[in-house]
Amino acid sequence: MEWKHKNLIDLDCWEKEEILHLIDQAGNMEDLLNRPIKKVPALRGKLIVNLFFEPSTRTRVSFELAEKMLSADVVNWSASGSSTAKGETLRDTAWTLESMGADAIVVRHGAVGAASYLQRKLKHAAVFNAGDGAHAHPTQALLDIYTASKHYSSLEGLRIAIVGDIVHSRVARSNMIGFRTMGCDVVVSGPKTLMPPELDYYGVRYFKDPREAVKGANIVYLLRIQRERQEQGLFPSLDEYFKLFGADEELISLAEKDALIMHPGPINRRVEIDSLVADGPQSVILEQVRSGVAVRMALLYLCLGGAR
Amino acid sequence: MKEKAKIMSDDEMERVLKRLALEILEKNKGMSNSLLVGIQRRGNYLANRLKQYMREMEQEKVITGVLDITLYRDDLSLLHDQPVVHSTGIPVDITGKNVILVDDVLYTGRTVRAALDALMDLGRPSSVQLCVLIDRGHRELPIHPDFVGKKIPTSKNEIVEVRVVELDGVDEVVICERGE
Amino acid sequence: MESILLTNCKVYDGKELLDGEKHILIEDGKIAKIAAEKPSVSENLKIYNLKGLIVCPGFIDIHAHLRDPGQEWREDILSGARAAARGGYTTIVAMPNTDPPVDNPFLVRYVIEKGRSSGGARVLPAGTVSKNREGCVMAEMGKMVEEGAVFFTDDGSPVKNSSLLQKALLYSSHLDVRIMEHPEDNELSKGGQVNYGWCSSISGLKGNPPSSEVVDIKKCVALAKETGGAIHFTHVSTKEGIEEIKRAKSEGLPITCDVTPHHLTLDETMVVKSGFDATYKVNPPLRNKEDVEALWQAIADGVVDAIATDHAPYHMDEKDLPFQEAAFGIASLECAIAAVLNEWSSRGKICPLERLLSLWTSNPAGLLPRQWSDLGVIKEGAPADLTVLDLDKNKQVKVEEWASKARLTPWEDASLKGWPVMTFLEGKVLFCDTDRRC
């Protein structure tokens, strides 16, 4: 297929066929992970900068592994101890990196719109969004779709229940778009204070009772609850959250028999998820981590094709 | 693209492949320490064909694998779209084995170069041999086939197409003229 | 002073479009004559043939941020006043949220004096309601009025303390200067970056809910009712806010309001469609299409008293940033009138032209202290503050040509129809973008 994307800012402009193609390629990339020499020369000579303004070991390491396995040259530029601390703007940092010859910039930033802003400012380098504020985290959604696809031959018509803090979650936003594009029936649940006011855009239904949302689901997706949300008064206590919305065995038992349990990590045990569920047979949480590398390899491979 | 001439029919292809199978068996004294590795995608089908003929001749177990060399190509940064990556699957450890690489057409030699790199990342074979159905000349690298189905002099403006039943519905080899 | 004759023009006099073509003679900075017949011409007279154009009372913008004193890298009184003249305005009200804020008579005088020598539009200062704009202690309102302050406002924020607002309303009741409220409940809008609802849901940005505006309006209406003091609500952006104001007006309360060109022409979808371009970041945020519709309806219904720019210029470095990090504010002085006229035509001229023109002229003039009430009319003897409109002119917005220091605007490159082409301040040509000199 003709691959038209050179950047990934969000999944809202991706077609189902494109996601399927990327997943197919990711499958072949994952085979590389099992080899004694986990490296191929596909992106030899490409310079990729991981520009992380927020601490995120998981996503950064996952991107870094993917880049290294494709033989790209990798530079990690983090906000602490760099020019950012000296007041350099994102624009100047980006231009500096581009002048140094970066072919691609993977960016994680606390501000919504940082990735699309970078894309507008850069002339040549591709931009991959590794999370911009609460807006989007498209590679997480792709790896989640990939993980789910390994267990279901088609995602069309599957029910996925996303439970937790939707309003502050870039993972939820990208996943709602991604799983809807794949033809899933996406439902969400969580306290109303953690829900965005408008869900019609995503084609997603809200259930105030998580049991209603999880009932009959093929995938139960739990989101991380950040402690500061409780401090902001969005719910009274973590304990109450767990009691009302936490995923314990009882809640999970309402889902389909072999429903997958997913979580973007890192998990808060006994806040959004019980250990028996997180570590149970239906959990694919660690598989998601492994998928991340393969999916990011496929993404970089497809988007960084030569002649730009 | 215009088809110019058919240079091999299905009967002829079968005859040539049977001869190649025999030559490989002869040189390696059977297939007990050797395996056929087809280069994705058509080399894969030719390797399976060779395996079938070898078994008919010697009733011997023949191991085959497939190798995708896409990620090892040296022209990735020149292409506009990245070529599709196919799976690599070799069921045994190739270390210490004789690996017979099977491909449809040998041309510049760059695919074989990539295949050698890919193989070396998988293990350390005791030898690597090259079997091609068609050698059309114009080598750009010092690569020489060990087993050749047919040598065809071509011009650079031509394309040699090997068609197999599994993908194309017919076994044949044709020469086409590249469009302007 | 050179006399000027404007010939063959249509005239909007602040009330209505006069029948037929008129000839206007300007002498000594005043309108000397408005006649159907061309007056006999003496020498030493500049003549402009304005056939097909509309001459209006000079347009008034009651809400512009000139950033002076203290933030002159964004704008200063000189650049702001000139930008206003080029944008079709002859009088602008400078907001007092400067650094330091205009909370004393000396700074009021500073703004007036600097405006006077700017060569641009007339600059009238607004003073703060509270000292240092902190919302605690009342500023010296009486002294500021003596020096020429025309509004009191803590704009940039609401008057933070309800009790102070109540006292200010009582205290200023004899001063003939209105309090202008920036309607916002800071607790409800805390952290808000975009409109609450569709835009906040999709972007992941914190929403600023319409309730923030409505709650403050309700509070102020109650205070106005109780004290009898007049309150002007500026940059009203929501349907619900407008409804509250309509209700208060129907009760006969001394409530007025203005709306901005950006809230009349842009909506929240542009934030998302632009890939979170901070050019669209403003407070109050761009609302939804229904709100935009409601603002136009309110204009048609006569609920709106003025269109005011809330021109809020920033330096590129404060604006050309990822959305969440950029400053709030839209700069528009030099295209605001065109943006509104363009939208008005593309909406099928939802209200009569006279109504629209009144929101830039006689109506805002009526919100100023009495001494300025002549600014909103064209009549013999009144100061010759004039704005000439060409409703058929098409022009592209080019921000790099602006006199304003702002270099970003949502209308950049937009082709707009309907432009001011000349402004006169007390008989002097401030701006001329047409070749009508005879």
C-alpha cells in the first residue's frame, strides 16, 4: 500500500487499513525480538532524537529500543540538564536539533499541541508524538490495538470498556479514536468528575456504573489514577475510588469469559486495579510493553522511508 | 510494461528445477546437514518446489526456511515508500549448516548481499550457496551463483518476471520491456 | 487649518443612513456643513470624492490593550493608537491592566498625553476599580475621572471581591463613569484553556465553562439592582451570558454589554482544526457555533451595545508556543471591522447595516462620560471624527504591514470584504487607503 504518513501526531487522520498495515508490519518486527542479534540495518544513518520534556522511562526506552533495533542513530534529549532548563524555547530546541541533522524527533511534552506545534515549525524532520499533555498518545493506542489483535482475529464489533480517568488521559483519547476506527464498540466508565463533558465526538457511550460498562466486554482497559486528582477534589479518596471503580475479580467476572485486561502502566495496585486481576491469566499488561517496541519499529520504518 | 517474450513454460520450469534439485543434492551429498532458504517472496515458492522434487528423488527429509531481506536492503533511503516487510522463518539453527539461498532472478547481486547479512545475523552457517532460477547478468557486486537454472542475456531496460502458480496462477518466466 | 470637502458620500449620522448623497464640509476640525448640494468651493480646500462610500461618525473601540506603561514590547500607546486609526477607529479606550496598572490620576494623564501625541486615534484611559488591580481596596476613582478616565475596570480579571464591587458601584454613582466588568468566575475557570465541552473533551485541555461567565454576570446584575450602579459587561461570549443580560435589561436595570469581533466570527472548532495553533487562544475562549449564533441574534435584537475588540497584542515569543503554554489574547485592531463586516455579509446581513454601525458609533459613545457624547454622531458643529467605509472592498489581511506590534492574528491571509478606508480625527486625515483625492 502507498504509505502517506510521514509523521504521527494523532490517530484521527489514520484509516483503518493503515492501522491494519502497521499492525501487520509490527508482527514481522516482533519476530526480530526473538533473534540472537536484535538489530537490522533498515534505518542506518538516520538520526532520531528523543525529546522528552516529561519523565517517561517506559515510552522513551521503548522508542529507543525500536530505534536502535532498526540501527538508527539515537540521541536522547531530556528537559532536565539541557538548554530547556536555561529557558530555551521548544522552537529553538527543535530548530537546533534539525540543524544538527535530525531526521525525526520523538517528542513528549506536557503541553497539549506541542507535537503539532513542532511539526509546523520543522522543515524536514518527521515528528512522532510520544504524548502531548492530556491530548494524545497515539503510539500507545497503536500498541494496544496490536496487542488486542494478537488475541482476536478481527476487532470489528468487539466491546472495549475503558474505566478510569478519561478526562485527563491522553491514552484514553487516542484509544477511543483508535479502537473506534477499528470498528469496536467503545464504552467508558468512571466518576463523572473524571469524564470529558462531550463523548459523542468519539462515538463512545458512558456508563456511570462500571459493572454496566464491563458487562459483556471483550477488553477491559484500565487507566492509571493519579494521586493528584484526589488532591484536586475530583473524588474523595483513593480507597473510595477502588471500592466504586477499581477492577477486582468480581468486576472482571462480568466481562466475557476470556476478556483481555489491559493497562498502559505503570499500574497502581489497589487503586484502579487489584493485583489478582493485574497478575491474573487474562492480563496482557506485560504483552503490551513488548508490543510497544514492535509497533514503534513498524511506525519508524514506515514513516522514515527515504526520499522526502 | 509490455511483455516481450516467454522464456520458460511451466514444463520447462519443472525440468530446470528438477535439475537444480539434483545438482544441490549432489554437491551437498544429500540434505542431512543442509537447508534451503527461500528469499521472500518468490524464492520461497521455488525453495518449496525444490524440496518437493528432492523428496521425490531421495525420499529424504528436507528443511526449508524463508528469509525476508527488506530491512537489510541498501536502497531504503532512496525509495519513496518503504517496501512491505514479510516474515522470516527458519525452523532450525543455521549455525554449522550448509545454507542454500534460493531466489528467482539474480541481477545486480544486491538482494543476495542483503540476504547474506540477514543470514549472518541469524547464525554462523558452515557454508552459504546460491541457487537462482534465472541469471540475467549486470552484476554490481562480486556475487556468483552456485546453481543456475538458465542464463539469459538482457538489457537493463528489461525486466525478467518469474511467475509461480501460488501467487500468479501460472508457472512461467517472461521478459518485459520497461515502460517509458 | 486646511478645510476639507467630502463629496458624493452616503452618510450614516449615528442614527440612520441619510437619503441620497451628501457633501460634508470640514472646517477647524469640526463639521461645518452637511448639504445635499455641493457647496461653493473656495481655494485652499482638500476635496475627496467619496462616491459609493459611507461616511460614519468615527468608530469607537471601548476595549483595547495598549500595554503601556510597562509592557511596551507587546504594544505601546503610539503603536496602538496608530493601529487603531489604520483599523478604522478614531477613539479607543485603553485598558488599565498595565504594569503598573492605571490606578491613579497620574497614569491616567500619562495615557492621555501620550495618546495625544501619537498621531493615531484618540486614546481615552480606563482606570482600575481597585488599587493595583488587586481587588481589595478602591482606587482613587474621583481623581481619575477628573483627569479623564472614561471607565473603571479590573479587566484581565473580574473585580475579585464582591463587596468591593458593591462599594465601588455605590461610590461611583455620581461620577458619570461606568464600571466595566470582565465577567468571569475565577474558581470555575481556573486552569481553563479552551471552551468547556466539545473543545475541552477533544483537546484534553482544561475547559473554561460558560457557567464561569454566567455566574459572574448574575452576581453583578444582583449588585447593580441593589445599588442602582451601572455595569457594562465586556466581551460577553456565551449564549447563557447574553440571556442573563437580556433579562436584566428587560427589567430596566442599568446593564450594558459588548461583544468582540473574534467571538462573532470564530469558534472553538478552529482551535482543533488548526492543530492547536495558539493564535486562537483567548480569554474568554472561543465558544461553540451556537454561542456565535446567539451573539449575532443579540445584535439583531438590540441586546448588544457595542462591538469592542479586546485587542490583546503579545510579542511573538509569548504567542508562538505550544497552545497550552501560549498567552491568552487576540490582536485585531487593524482588521476587526473588516472581520465583522465580512461575517455580517456572509451571514446574510442578519441585522440592518445601521444597527451594526451604531455598535461602533453612537452606542459606545453613549457609554462614555457625557462630554464625549458628540463622538457618536455626525452633525454640524460636532468634531469631525469620521470613519469612511467601503463595503465592497476586498483585501487580504497581512499582519506584517500592521502598525501594531502584534505579528499574529487569526485572520492572517484571510480575504475580507468591507473595509474602513479613511479615518479623520478632528478634521485631520489619520489614515487613507483609497485614492479619492481630487
